[in-house]
Amino acid sequence: MGFGRFSGADHDTRQTPSSGQGVVAKRTYDIVLWGATGATGRRAAHHLARRCAESGVALAIGGRNRGKLEHVRDGLAGRAGEIAILVGDSFDTAFMDEMSAQTRVVVSTVGPFAVYGSALVAACVANGTHYCDLTGEPQWMREMIDTHQDQARETGARIVHACGHDSIPSDLGVQLLQAKALDHCGQPCRRITTRVTRMKGGFSGGTAGSFLNAMRLRETDPDFDHLSADPYALCPTGEREGPDGPDRMMPLEVTWDADLQAWAYPYFMGPMNSKVVRRSNAVMGYPYGRDFRYTETALSRGGVGGWLAAMRKTLFGKLFLIAMAIPATRGLLERHVLPKSGEGPSKEVRESGSYEIIQVGTLRDGTVLKQRITGQGDPGVRSTTMMLTEAALCLAEDEIAVGGGFWTPASAMGPLLLARITAHAGLSFEIIAGRGA
């Protein structure tokens, strides 16, 4: 599969590796997992310990509580006793600097990232340390990009946000479908629509905490709604415009998908994933085209029953969003409904979960390509932590063409990460029947 046109290395020549890359190779650890005691962090620790042992990668785990970290380490497979423990606080800038200086890669599961993540990103950038995380917080991502991009280019630090279920399947799926369109048809898709057709699983206290923090931030940040609606908010300065309309959070809208013969309705993380896909296109030099359009929603089924199901889920999502926006009802949901920090789905839910995504690409001549993406395991914890594990290993082990800067999963790691997640994280990507192909 030819990915040449769809690689970040082809575009931003200012982000070539600097002398900071050589320093990274001489660190005490290869990977530090920060936040190893939360629901998502514990699962990431298990996956990382197993995978690092297989390839001889030096791993350390970190967090605030030594006792909890030792408990996590004691439950890890393989040579767990060789895994170092680093104890510190996310707000301790001196510790963040010291920790990031000891490792080649930091992988973080500590959310809300807008609350706990900024000092760590700053330290990684300053020390030329590569970094990946699970954030789905575009306001914070934009702040980190605007604040640290120039220094990351200088130090060689590759910073890659959104390395979990948000937004790896969407981002790498679009990149792969575009590569297939170029291979088979000689041109990229001018439009790709992503439909989430199945989603079985739960979500963690960290995810709930990030959403709660976003709702509080919305009350104090006058730019919150504008940035949330801006489809190109994560694109580089001077490249924040294009053909897509505003990203609306849970609009009361059900539409008919003629290609899939079913009703589409809003998907909660669609706006976030869409912003990442558009940033990938921009930082890679627009291999999808400057007129490329992208949307992401959930999909019900056809007929009256499908419309009713889609509208019911749309109304529920809208009511939930309204309730979260009101401090009184938000407090009730936080106390009595949403998972607490450190909590997550049961083992049964994690293991039995799954998801399916269909991507429909339309070329300028009307040709339609369809791609199915499937994932095994609860998307919010198990599948997410397996993808995060492979992203961290990719940054630590693989020959990545791009240099320092803020990248997306597709623009930084692309086919390297795709190979890893299909081999080790339970994902599959396959072309299904299209029209005119």
C-alpha cells in the first residue's frame, strides 16, 4: 500500500529532527507511563508491561501514590520487578522536568488533561521527549499547539495527542482509505463520511472527568463555544479554513445515508475526531485536497424503526448535554450517575466490548469506496489502552520520518502505527463493496 503522499514527512520541512533526537536515545527509560493507577492507566500498564517485555523496552510507571503504584506493578506479568516506579505530582514542574528528562517517551492517561496535563507537555517539549496521550479535549490541544509548537520543532519532541479510540480509528482509517483510492483510482476521495455502526462498552471516570471539566470551562471561557464549533480549530495558524461547516455538538438532526441505506444521527465524539482528521490533512500538506470534506456520525438502520431509534438516541444525547451544562443537574449526575475518578468498566464489559465503523469515500468522478473498521474490546478502556500502548512503542522503537512538533496519529506514525494496531491491538481494516470502483 503506497502511503507516500499521505505522510507528514512530505510537508513541513521545519520539523526535521534536531540535535534533541540524539539526546533522547541515551535516556534511563524508553517509556514512562504517567497515571498508571487510574482505571485506564492500570489497563495501559498491563498492555505496556507485556509488550515492552516482548521487545526489551525499558518501562517505568509513575503517579502520585507509591502504594498504589506498587500494587499495580505487583499485578503485572513478566519481569514486573524490573519496572521502576516514579512518584510525583502533575503540578510539580520540577518533577515533571526531571521525569521527562529520564525517558525517551512519556505516555499519559491522566485526565482531564486541561487540568493535569499542561506541565508534563511543557516538560517533554523542553527536554526533547516524545509524548502521546488519550485526550479528547480540543481546547487544551489547541492551547498546547499554540504555546509549544515552535519549541517542539527545535528540541525534536514529537507530541501526539488523541492516541486512543479518539482519534486513531478515524484518523488512520481516513489515511488508509485515501491511499487505497489513490492506488485503485489515481485520485483521493473528495469527501469521506465515517459512520459508527456499533459501539459496545462503558467509559471510565477519567472520561467523565474530562467532560465535566469541559462543561465548567465553558462557563468561564468566552472562546469555548467558538473553538468547539470551528471545524478547523486544530489546523496550523493560517490554515484554519475550508469547506466544512461548523462542528455542532449533538444537534437535533437525523439524516438519511443513501450509501448505507440507514439513518444517521449525531455521534458525541464526532466533532473531536473530525478536527483531528482535518489537522492531519493540513500538516501533511493537503494530500486529501484543500476541498476535502469530512463528517462523522453514528448510524442506526433503515425504515421507520431506524428513524425512531436514531431520534430517540439524538434526544437522549441532547438532554444529557443540556443537563451537563446546568450546574445543579451536572452536580447530581456527577454524584449519582457518572463514574468516579479511578473507576471504569468491569472486566466482563472490557473483554466483551466491540465496535464497528464504516467509512464511505466519494471521489470526484462519483466512484464510492467503503471501508469497515472493527475493534475488539471495550472501546473506551481496553481497545483505547491497546492503541495507546502501540503508539508509545511506535514512538520509542520505529523509524519515524517526521521530526519535532505537534502531530496527529496519522501524520506522525501512519502506516507504522497501522501495522502495530492490526497486529497487536485487535483492529481490522477492510475494503467492502463500493460503487463504480
